Amino acid sequence: MAEDLINNNDTYFPSYSGTNDKLITLLNRASQNLCDWFSKADKNGPLPFDESFNCIMPSEDGNSEEDLFSEIKSLLNNSFNPVHPGSLAHLDPPPLIFSILGDLIAAGLNNNLLAYELSPSVTLLEESLCKWFANKIGFNDFSGGIAASGGTLSNLNALIAARNNAGLGTNPNSVLLVSEDAHSSFVKCIRVMGLDEANLVRIKTDNQGRMDINELRMSLDKCSIENKKIFAIVATLGTTVRGAIDPVKEISEICKQRNIWLHLDGSIGGIFAITSIPIEGLNNINQANSITINPQKIIGITKTSSLLLVSNMSTLENTFNTGLPYISSKKNIINRGEIGIQGSRPAEVIKLWLGLRFLGLDGIENILKSSIKRKDFFIKNISKNKFDIYSGPLHIVSFLPNKLEPKDSDVWTQTKVNELIKNNFMLSRPKFKGKYFLRVVMGNYNTKESHIEELLRLLDA
Ligand SMILES: Cc1ncc(COP(=O)(O)O)c(C=O)c1O
């Protein structure tokens, strides 16, 4: 039996010789299924979930190809479909074609970003791409970065490095300052760092949703009186609910004066900084110590794809380097498992690299500009005397019929979301300032003006 298992090893894995005809047939069939699913989105809508969807678990014997392809179909047909033009709820745009290919290649390569010896080409690719981004946003030669699976983890990498850099270790008096509209994952970061919500100081925002500088100054003074040790201030480049950008210039000056690490959560807006699109508030971001850029959220790099860029790479090395006793190292090359939280990590950089190479800077700019145009078109045409509108310079709009009480906002938004999904429009309903809002995220390249006009008619009805 053991003999058979050793000699008949071409059933499960790619063959190292010959043409792998079977794998080619399966890949073609899987590609066909995926492309059929994309092209049926129009009929099925953005969220075609059937409550009777069955999650079938592995059985004693392996399943046939036919069974598996039938289950793949069922899985696809019950999935959120980001390519539908009515998919406007979240920061999850349609996937870029070359990013899909990048994921396929990364899966087949099965290389590991833990170490250079397990991923020589992609280690160099990730290092170079991070440097390219760092350079584009105006960091100097000491800069670089590391990829992570999502904005939350990139932010966490930054905050741990900031705290280490401040020499605060696990000091229970250490605090992080963020705006009251910063992303909810900072609560998670604080908990993971062994602190609690008292260590997260929230600064009030102004009427545009930006961190209020006077409030920030007052909080800093209060921290100092209470002997709290600040390890970082986070400024957000694009808040989740309304796309506001915190005043980086003023915040960075304060950070410089007081020697505090400035982290920018650019999960939404950071990518605009590598283009020439004039977005107010995106100057001066090279004054930060670190910045998260999350290209999965707007330009369609497939999930997950997030980078933390730092102005000085030694801060990551000093924080995360433990030595990898079972891994060889090479002079002048950093094993990338030693500069971030994650150990084993797939070659996600390939889909980012292919996506960016495919688009070029013009293509990136085109996608970003189109999202702003859709937002502008929506705002221009929505009834201003009927809705309170919250939006900033980016492509996100939250709105609510004016003078609605908190309780009524809950009912109105729920009713509207249900009504809209029946008409194949998917919007989200964030809770914000004690009320529920409807939110539209205009990052879907397939959404045309005619779709937005139809959405506005449904909202007005
Ligand atoms: C401003 C901001 N920061 C961080 C995150 C977290 O990113 P991720 O979901 O990729 O972890 C989000 C998610 O939407 C966000 O909007």
C-alpha cells in the first residue's frame, strides 16, 4: 500500500515532467465557470444568496470532478458579485483581470514570503514594489515596506513598530490617538497589543469629518497631565463612512514638535497619492513615519493586497527581527518574515505587480478619476433639499433624509436597503453619529451614469 502511494503520485499534484494535460483541462474548466459567473451577473444581481445553500463537507472518499464542479458552480451562484454595476455597498470593486491571473500564478507557485530561500524572485519583487511606492509618495532612500493581508494588519504592523520605537514595550500607560471617525479596526489593534479601549484616545472631528486640530492639542495636553505616553497619532486619509481626510500638514508638525510617530491610515485614499489627481489634504504625507496603502479597496487588485510603507526600514527590522533558526539567510537580503507580524505568507505581491504593470500610471489614474466622477455625478443629482449628505474629496457618500430621528433612521435605511436590493442595487447602512445612514461607494468601474440615474430615481421614490 505504502509502495502504491509512493509510485502513483501524479493524481493529486502537478507532475514535474510531461505536459500536465489534466491540470490544463481543469484550469480551463474552472476559468470557464468563473467567466460564466461574471457574465451572468446582470441576471443574478449583486447578492444572489439562496438560503438553502448547502455547505458539503469532505467525506471518506474523495469526490469526483463532476461533483466538485457542480459545487463550485453552486458556490459561485451564491456569492456576492462585485462586477455587477449595482455593487456599490463597500470598498470591494470588481477584480482587475491581470490581478486574477496574478492570484492563479501565486497559488501555483506556492512560494512563501517568509524567507528569501522560499521565494527568491517574489521577495525581491515585494521589496522593490514597496520601495517604488515609498519613492512615489516622497519617502527617501531609507524607506521601504512590507505587504500584509489587509489594512488592519498593515496598521497593526505600524502601531507595533511605533510603540517599539517609542521604547514603551507593554507599558499600560501608553496611548494611541485617532480621530473619532477612524476605522473600527483600531479597537482591535489596541486589544491585540495588550491594551484596552482606555488606551485609545479619540479626537473629535470638525464639520467636514476631519480631525479637529484644537481638540488634538487639548488631548495632547491632557495626556501629558495624566502622564500618558503617546506612542502614535493616526491620521486617516479617507474615513470609512464619508471619505474625509485628516489635516496631515498640521498633525505632522505637531508630531515633529513632540517627537511622536505619525501613522497615516491611507487604506482608502493613500493610492491617490501616487497619481497627479489633485485631492485636497494629500500633500505632505511624506512627513509621516508610516502609511498604509490598500490597493484592494479601489483599483481592483484582488484581495488581499495591502502595503505598509515606512520612512525608515530599520524600525520594522528592530521591531520584528527574532532570527529564523531554521531558515538560511543571504547577505543584504532581508527575510520578509522578519519585518512584520505574519510568518508564512503567499506571494500576494504578484497580483499587485501584474495589476499595476497592466494599468500603468495612466490606467490607475483613469480608474481613480472615474470613481470621483461617479461620486460627483451622484452628488450633483441627488435631491439636496431631501437628504443630508456627508462626503469628502474621495468617492464615498453617506446620506439620510433630513431631520430623521435615530430610531426612524434605522427603519428607513433597512427598508431602503431591502427595496434597493430587489432592484439590484446594493448599498450599505453604516451607523454614524448615533444614526443609520445609507452609504454608496462609487468604486465600481461597471457603474455608468444611467445606473446612477436609476438609483437616484429609486431613492427619490
Ligand atoms: C479607513 C480604513 N482603514 C482600515 C480598514 C481595514 O482594512 P481591511 O478590511 O483591509 O483590514 C478599512 C476597511 O474598510 C478602512 O475603511
